[in-house]
Amino acid sequence: MTTTPRPYSISDAMSVLLEPGSVTELRAPSAQGRTVSGYFDDHNLLAKEAANLSGRTPGVYVTLNPVRADLLEQER
């Protein structure tokens, strides 16, 4: 039985793994060769997006090490 992850469960995990306010990259490769990615400094938003992508792609990944904050600004 497959269950859809709940954003609050993902958010709880992110609070343990990531520094508050750090910029994190989310990646989700697709079977068609296209990768969805984004940068987040709000880990609750990251959790919602990860939950939304879960089950629709082969995997959803985040960087554990913070990425440069200017990457977030380039995306806005």
C-alpha cells in the first residue's frame, strides 16, 4: 500500500535536517527526462511542494547542505 506523504510530516523532517532559514534545493526528476527544481528558504513551502510532487515523479530530493542564497533570488 502506497501512502501520500503529508506536508507536515515532511516539514517535521526538514526541521531536523535543515538549518532554519537556510536555502535548500528541491529536485524531482521525471521519467521524460525533465527535472523540476526550485530553491526554498521556507521549509514549510518546500514540504508542500515535495508532497505535491511525491508519487508523480520517480523521486523527490533535497540538498542537505545549504545552497547559496543568491540562487533563491535568481528564481524570483
